[in-house]
Amino acid sequence: MRKFMDHDFLLSTDTAIRLYENVAEQLPIFDFHCHLDPKEVWDNKPYRNITELWLGGDHYKWRAMRMHGIGEEYITGDADDWDKFRAWADTVQHLIGNPLYHWTHLELKNVFGIEKILGPDTAREIWDECNEKLKEPDCLPRSLIERARVQFIGTTDDPLSTLEYHQLLSSDDSFSTIIAPTFRPDGALFIERPAFASWIEKLGDVSGRRVDSLDAFLQALRSRVDYFHENGGRASDHDIQSMEYIQSTRAEIMAIFNKRMQGEELSHREIAAYRSFMLKELGKMYADKQWVMQLHMGALRNNNTKMKNRIGADTGFDSVGETNLAEGLSRFLDDLDQENALPRTVLFNLNPKDNAVLAGMMGNFYEEGIPGKIQFGSGWWFNDHIDGMEKQMRDLANVGLLSHFIGMLTDSRSFLSYARHEYFRRILCNMLGDWAENGLVPRDMKLLEQMVRNIGYDNAQEYFLSRP
């Protein structure tokens, strides 16, 4: 019987072990999508304890604790930090089969050198050990990034952001990791939200222009794209809850925009038409800058109204949506392609039923000289577990070119989450090793090692940073 999380964790064949040890284990990290706060990196302040570092803002853990019956006081409430940690430790013993169980112990091992199993009986000693090590310089935010060999971080940023901390970090020669902003214009796209008009007003303030028409709105957004580009931005990101795509005239969208700015309610069709128009206009801006456009599709957000009203949005009450992506996505990409304005695009889906849709959609659009111009993004959120990652890669391989895949990302707010890249790389090496030892692919180590190197790092670096 193998020891839990031993040296060959997740690696079941000799070929998988060789691929991991010879290549994957040595690779740096290109984390092209996350939710880290660049201010925390700039401030580089020590954490008061493991609860602040590990549980603050982590809705994955919050959901698990709630499902275990833990009271909100010990999750997002005012309970003592030790009591919150103890509640988490009590939850962990019930997480066998959930990737959180593996991530928890990988993070304890990789960052703190702790190989004990977290549970009620070990909670106090692990709490004390972690807190003691958090006093050391190599547990400061920048050191955690450097220890994980992270070479690139793509944060997620509102177009209204001043990017102050990105600017400070880029001018700091003592810190070599690139931290680039990612343009996330939810405020511009979700016209139905109550805050839309106030967001428009703020856009006018930061862009230095009066936004009193659709044309002025688009000009202001373009100025923010320019600003992000000047400050290292090379990508956008979009929350696409439903991929409806309605073609409309500019005059129709102007009328919809004006109607909303006057405080009137919009019909479902008007909202979808507006969002379709804006996505296309933004896509053209990204193509002009040779940016990458990321579409995260299929989340059903803020399902629990009572808890949203109590503690706010995006606090762990989202789940997998069920929408039809194929037709709307095809029409959207095709519209941009017809105008020679389709940027590099990464397609993420939250519902695994859409794997074949996205894996197949990739092959419809291409550009000479750009391998894998349209990407099927890695298993995301509810799919970033062993089965979900394997399924995503197998579905991609079945109808596309797995060798051009840009690999994993953390999608996290935690400086400890780089263990997810190790998790992914072990799964990748195990899958390729299994194929080789079962005669499904040649046991050509040079070929397989290059494939691991490409998927683990090189493809993402080339995709996001290289330009013709």
C-alpha cells in the first residue's frame, strides 16, 4: 500500500514518474488568470496567522465548511481566527474525494514542510507550526511567489482601476515576477445591474471625458484598453453567464443604451442585444492590441438571495449553470472573424456537458502562424479536480491538438494556490505515461517530455506574450 501523497503522488507508471521528475517538476509557473490583489504583493506584509492567509477570501473552503454545517460566524463572521481554523480542520477530515483535501495537504507540505494530516487532533500543532513559520521572511507574499517559481501572474482588474500597484511592481527591480493586469469589463457589459449608471459616471472620471452617448462610452472604454496596454495588460476576461448572441444595428443599441441611462428597465432581448454588441466591440479592441480574450462561460451566480443580502455577492453561493453555448458562441466568433478582428481566445466552460462543444468550436477558427489560436481552457472551478482535468484534456485531444494546450491556472485569491499547478502537472504526466505504457502513443521520451514542457509552461508564455 502506498503512503498518502508520497513522492510519486498521482503518478501510476514509470513513464509518468520520469515525465514528472525530468520535466514537469522543474518548470516555472505561468499563472495567466487569478484574483490576487497586487496591493498585497506590493505591501508584502506578514500575515498575522494561517487563517488570514489560508481562509480569508477562499470561497472553495467556505462552501465546504457550510456543507459540513459550520456556522457563518466561523466562516466569514467575527469568530476568533483560531476557532475559524479549528472549524476548517474539522471540515477537512470529511473532504476525502474532493480536490480540497489534496490541495490542503499539498500546500501544507510545499509551503510549510508539514506532512501531518490536518484534522481535529492535529489542528493545534499545525496551527502553531504554520504561525511560527509565517514569521519568517520566506512566507511573505513576494517570497511565496518566488519560492513557487512563478514568472507571470495575470490579475483580474476593473477598467476603472488606476493600476497603481501594477505600476509600482513593474518599476521594482528587486521583484522579477511579471504581474500584469487583465481587463475585466463586467461593469460595462451588465447593463441591467443597478450600479450601471454609476459605473458609467466613474468611467467618465477616470477616462477624463463626458460619457453621455454610446459613442462616448465606446471611446472611454477604448481609452482604458489603451491605458491597460501601456501598463502591461495583454489580456481581457469576461463572465459569460449565458452565451446569447443577437445581431443588431448600431441605432438599436444606441436606443437601448439611452433608455437604460434614463433609468428605464430593459427587456431580456434588449439586454442580450446590448451585451452582444458590446462583446463584439470589445473583441475588436482586443484584436487591435493583439490581446488574448478569455471567456468564462456557464456560472450560475449568487443563488442564495438571503446570504447575498447578508454578506454580499461572490461569497461562495455560485454553481454550475445549464445553458446552450454552441450557436451563440459560433455566431459571436464568426462575426469577429468576418471582420478580421478575432483575437486569440480562450474558451472556458463550467458545465462539463459543453466540453465537446468548445473542443470542437476551436477548429472552426484559426490564423496562419498561430498554433492553437482558439483555446479550450483548462478544467475550471467545479472541474479542476482529477476527473475534470483528465476529461477536459481527453476531450481536447479527441478532436483537437492537445500539444498546443496552454495548461493550468490558479483562478485563486491565495498565495498558496500554486500547488494547483503541481496537481495539474502530475495529472498530465500520469495521463501521458498511461497512454505510452498501454501502447496508445509511442514511448518516445523526447517527444513526450517536450509535450509536457509545452503544456506546462511554454505554450502559455508564447500565447500571452509573443506577438508576430
